[in-house]
Amino acid sequence: MLFGKRGKSGLVALNLDVAQVKEFVKERLGVEVVEMGGCKAPITTFIVEPFVPHDQEYYLSVVSERLGSTISFSECGGIEIEENWDKVKTVFLPTEKPMTPDACAPLIATLPLEHAERLVISLKECLLSSKDLDFSFIEMNPFTMVNGEPYPLDMRGELDDTASFKNFKKWGNLEFPLPFGRVLSSTESFIHELDDKTSASLKFTVLNPKGRIWTMVAGGGASVIYADTVGDLGYASELGNYAEYSGAPNQEEVLQYARVVLDCATADPDGRKRALLIGGGIANFTDVAATFSGIIQALREKESKLKASRMHLYVRRGGPNYQTGLAKMRKLGAEIGVPIEVYGPEETMTGICKQAIECIMAAS
């Protein structure tokens, strides 16, 4: 379910028979819980595993850092690990140095010799695997020793999804789940499926369905700048969405994408002005005129919705064929009677955000 402290939340039971497992799950299935970040959602998934009798519980974690790995170990693992954090021993191992008995000696100095020797081997294997598979974090809490071998009783890991291009064969059919409590809307699901079918990147998240500032921005960096600027200017609460398209999507993909953004941005008009930021930074290889053609077609289709919601459009773009694309946008504004401010790279992205805010704050 992607959250911790399950034991303290009464969501872990040990050494139950089948009937007891059924009763345990029945009492808790669908019950809403609040995880550490404050997100509230129902419990929908339980894991049933064979019980492993044990006397000792240990803690181990490997965290990938910029210049190496931080390895932590404790002989007091389990649900009380945070209360016993002073007993956790930590070493930092630079990337270029291998895991050796000397390197991990501070971690296992007080363990019985037979356990310490095996744990050194396990630490080395764990570190090599985490690097090979691009884990950013691995935690075994707790793990125990079974027949002299480390045995994880509970384990979690975080993979670096930006490494999927080199590890997709090793990872197999791995799906990166949404955070706890996050459920995609029908429009977000549509864009997500569209993104899966293209070599381009198409992202869309609704932040505030009633927001009055919406974005349809090309480029990951530019989309972050637009969103951050709106927030920095004090209007994060009015930001309707986060959106980003990049990687040279074709005209049909842009058309489908723009339709979704426009439908959300123009929903439930309340008489107040709204603003839509279109464009982005300066493209390296994306044909601006081609992508704008898809957006322009969607704008024509949604003309009545744009007018009903009092939408003002702010376009800023540079890159290959940007003059042609901007000219088409200016012509569109005159044809459909929707206010469209069009700028090239001479205008700043932050300046466009300020104009949009001034627009929606102007007297109705």
C-alpha cells in the first residue's frame, strides 16, 4: 500500500491460522487510514506469508547518495526501530570503494562471529544488487537469521525510474504505482494510456478542478518553471493542473492531449476569467508549427467552451518553425474571437505567468 508504520497501525498480525487470517482481513479491508504524509485512503491489499519463528530481529538499509552509499545496521530491528535509532550504526561507502570486511566492521563489531562473517557477505551482495538494479533505497526491517542465513521478514525498496532505459529487461514487467491514496481521474488515465503508447512524453495532473490558471506547456523544465512561477507569485491555489508534452509528439497525439486539457480547463464556468498558458521554452528539435497545429485544431473544436469560461490564452514559444506556429495562433485568435496573446522567445516564461495572473485578477 506504499506506506510505513503498518505494525503500529494495527495492520500486521503474526502466526495466524487461515480462519484467523480471514477474520483479520475482513475487519480491516476498506478501512481508511492516514499515512505519515497525512494522506487518507482505504486499505485494499493484504499480503499473507508463511510465519518464520525467530528470536532476534535486525535492521538493515542501503541508501544511494550522490557520491556513494550509506549503509545502516542495528541489532534492534522491528517496529520500535525509530525509538531505538541511537542503536543504529552507519557507515558511508564511496562509490569507487568495494564493500570489504574492514569497511563494514563498525556495523557488525558486536555480533557473534558466525553471524558477522555471513552478514559481511550479505552486505556485499545487497550493495552490488542495489547498484546493478539502480535501487535508490533498500530496507530490511526486520530481518533475522535462519539456519545461519539472513532472512528478510519485511523488506521494501525504491527504484530509480529514470534507469528504466537500461534495466527494463532486469526489472521485467514492472509497474511504478501511484503514491498511497492517489487515484487517477478518467482524464488523467486517458493521458497516461496515451503516454504509454508513444515515444513522446505526455503528462497531465489535475491539481484544482476549479482553478483559473491552466497550463499546456512543452518541455519538462519549462512546465516546472511555469508551475513554480505561479506558486511564487502567490497563486498556487488557482493553478488547475500540471501538464507537460515533449519528445516531438505527432499532430494526432497533440490533438488528443489538447482536447483533454481544454475540457478540464473550461469545465463548470462560473463567470470569472480564466487563463491558459500554452507553449514553453525554446525547442531543440520539436517542430513548433506541427505541434501547434494539433493544439489549434483542438482550440477550434472547443471555441464555445473557451468563450463560456471566459478563457484568455497566453502563448510563448521558440524553436524550429516557431514563427509559423505563432502566426497560426495569432490568426486563430482573430478567427474564433478568443483573446490570444502570442509571444516568441523575446518574452520570458515568468513574464507570461505574471500576465495571466493579472488577467484573471482584473475586474470582471
